[in-house]
Amino acid sequence: MSTTLAAPPIDRPADLPGFPGARRPDRSRWVTTSGVAIATYEWGPQDAPPILAAHGGFDFAGTFDVFAPMLVEAGWRVVAWDARGHGDSEHAVLYNWGADLRDALAVLDSVGEEPMVFLGHSKGGGLMLELADALPHRVSHLVNLDGLPSKNNWPDVSDHERTRMLHDELSGWLDHRRRCATAVRRAGTLEELAERRARMNPRLSIEWLRYLVTVGARHDEDGWRWKIDPTLRLGGFGPWRPEWSMERMPGLSVPVLGVLGLEVEVMGWGTRPADVEPYLPPGGRLEALDGVGHFVHIEQPRLVADLVLEFLGSPPR
């Protein structure tokens, strides 16, 4: 992929299924980091104060298509990107937590040097927490949407839930890489891809999932297939542990808002309020939502947007 090519696509054919309130970004561009082209998107006026928004694992910036416009209506600009190997961003040879952090920093640098709001969902919430700790002079507020750390035993090595790099597990990971050298994701109808996604997102409406297919998948001659790199699979972000973020959180000096969905889901973290409350920084705020699942900003976008806007206050001029 070359950054001299046309900007990342943001338009959708009018005959594809839509979703109430969903709005594609106003602009798109490429940000190059470590030789990888990252698809970057913006909702809202170019001179509005920015909110840097990171999506979760196996997602893409299009998952903000309903949530981001609600923040824009209040005077903000939302800047999001497809993580490497996701959406329209370029695929990489290998993936890890550190590379995702470097990509986030590259997008941040492309937006400006003034402190801005960091917001992230799930894995993106963990990334933004760590970025805020590393760059306290670049962040004004931190919003974490169900990406708060917990004491649960999460993987420390990519693709495996484990605590030590044992020979058979390392061999299994290498075998997976070898099998995926020429792999492509399985094609299907738009409806089939929506139904597959529903297994991971059982609380989201099928109408939303159909819309998501039209944004996060491409239509090839043999059908629709997700754009996510086939070498990626569910597992750890390696090497990374949630408690590493938890230990950083008390030292944050900016206002922090955490939002938890209390309904247990396959893609969720299983974090409970008691896991987080002792580690909140001074003045930190936690909102736990009963009857809401892991994808809080998709399942209840108006509720979550109002919480965020009340927390942030009026946009700075």
C-alpha cells in the first residue's frame, strides 16, 4: 500500500443496508508509522478540539459511526484509526502491543501537539491508558470504555492464555503462522458475516451487524470477507498484562472516566467495579452500567455519549 494512493475509503453504496444515526467520517488520510500505512478518519470540523479514539481488538474505526457523530454534535472532532491489520490499514508481518502503541503515537502526532482527550474501547482503552501514562503532557482527559484492567488471568503471549513460553505453545504459534502464510478470510454473504459476528456480539442488533459488514468487510467476486488480517486470531496482545496498566492508573494526573458494562460477554474483560475502584486516581470516576454489555458505546450510544460529554464539559475554544 502506498500513501500516495487515494485516501482510505469512507463512502458506502446507497443500496447497502444502513443504520439509524450511523454516519461515515467526514475525512480520511494515511499516517505512516514504522513503514506501515494506518488508515485514519475524522468526524467533525477540522478546527474543532480533537478526541483521539481507539477501537477494540478485532474492530475498526467504523464501530464509532454512531457514537462519534454524537460527540461531534456537541462541538468536538473525533479522530480514530484502523489498527494495523484491521480495516483498511496495512497488514504487518507481526503484531504486538508495543507496535499498536507506536501507531497510536503516530496518529496523535499527526493531529497536533496540544493536550487532547484520549478515549478508547476495550483493548483501545488499555492502549489509551498506557499512552496517557507515558505522555501526560499530551492528554487532557482520559475516557475508558470497558477497557479497564482487572486481576483476571489474561494472556501474556500473543494468541495464548499462559504465563510461560512453553515449547509446545511456541511451536503451535509458529505452526499457525506457517499455515496462515497464504491464508485469506472465508467469504460469505452479507447476512452470513453478520451472523458470524453475532456470535461474539450477541447483544447487538442484527441491523447494526449488517451495517458493520458493509464498513469492515470488502465485497469480492466470491462474496463478502472481513478485512482483518487472517493471521490475527483471538488471544493475548503479548507481551502485556492488565495488571501492568492497573499499576499505572493511580498515578494519572488528568481527569479519568471509566465506563463498565456489567453484562458478561465473550469479548468482554469480566471486570467488576470492585476490581477497579481501589486503583482509580484521585478524582477518578467510574460508571457501571447494569444491563449493558461490553460494547457500551454501540449498545447504548446516547447514554454513553451523554456521560462522556458531561464529564468533558464544553469543548475548549
